[in-house]
Amino acid sequence: MTPQEVITEARNILQDVRVPFRYVDSLLLGLVNLTLKRLSILRPDLFVVMGEIPTVANTVVQSLPANSMRLVEIFQVKGGNAVTEAVREVYDQTLPGWVNEPVGPTRNYMRHPRNPNRFFIYPKAPENLILVGEFAQSPRSYGLAEEIDLVPDSFLPVLVDGTVFMAESIDNEHVNNNRAKLFQDMFNETIALSLQARALTDTETAGQNPKEVLS
């Protein structure tokens, strides 16, 4: 799926298929990229990547790469041992001085309660420590013919709805007749339903009758 494919479908809905176009390609391309940014806020799980997470030495407080939105999970030290998740409050209560303990092999990570891009590790990071984990990545700006590599092709209608909504929003006539709101609602409803559908695929008992599972 490319922005050009999204724009082609959006033009059909906008009834903007004759040259010269009412909406030039550069404008619609910007709206496609804005729709991807909106989608990443509503469904960050679609933008999850596995990658390396460099650390800052001699501290327990760490940050994700600059283009990230939120931590999903940390799996291991690169080329080394597994790292398991822990609860910071437990460390604070049972080992109050944990943040000042000497540098050592990383055993645990803990999420930051208010900053999704930061986390804690125990013990302090040694020099050149790299972790391997998953995090949601902010989408970059795509060119017309570039493949949108993080979003499944099945989300083409969602990107079309979001692009049409913003295009209609700058058209006074369509704003007044609620046409823009129609496509905004379609965009939001599809995102909400797609999130609900994850319960049918992302658990071991997906799609099964709860009574059958218990029997």
C-alpha cells in the first residue's frame, strides 16, 4: 500500500478525478501522512517494531529511541541474557537503595508510570549496553510511491476515510453539510471496531464460548 493508492481512492470519493484536480497531490499526500499520525495515536499497536534500544551508562533511567511513542516489552540484552519485567514499587519498598547499586548485568526492567517513552532497568547500565525490545514507532512521512511498511494493506479504507475527512474539512460547503463529519465518524468507528476484534485473535481462548472454555 502506497500513499498514491490511498489518494486514488480518496479522489473517487471526493469526485476529484478530472485534471486539473481541486486537491493537488502534494496536499493529499500531506493529509495521508497526517492520517497515519492520527492512526498511530489511536492504534499504536499497528506501529510496533522490534529493535535495538541503546542505553545510557551508569544510570537506571533509560529512554526509547527518539522516533518511538511507547514501550511494549524488553526481551533481552543484545547477545546476552533475558530481561524480565518487574514492578518499581516493589523495588522501592523492599530494596530502597536499588537506584544507587553498582553497575551490573541487567536483570529487570520497569515501566515509567507517567512517561511511555522511558523505563527503568536494574541494576545500572554498564558501558555500551544495548537492549532488544519492542516499541511503537512514530510513522515517518512517506512519498507518493513509497510503501507504507508499518500498516497492513487491510487498513487502506481507514486511511482513505481519514484523508477524505481532512480534505472535506477544508471545503466550506462539505463542512456545512456534515459530509466531513461522516468520514471522521467512519474513521473513528473502524479504528474502535478493529481494536475490539483483537480479542478474537490475540488470546489463547480467542473466539471460543467462555462456557466451553470452562468446561
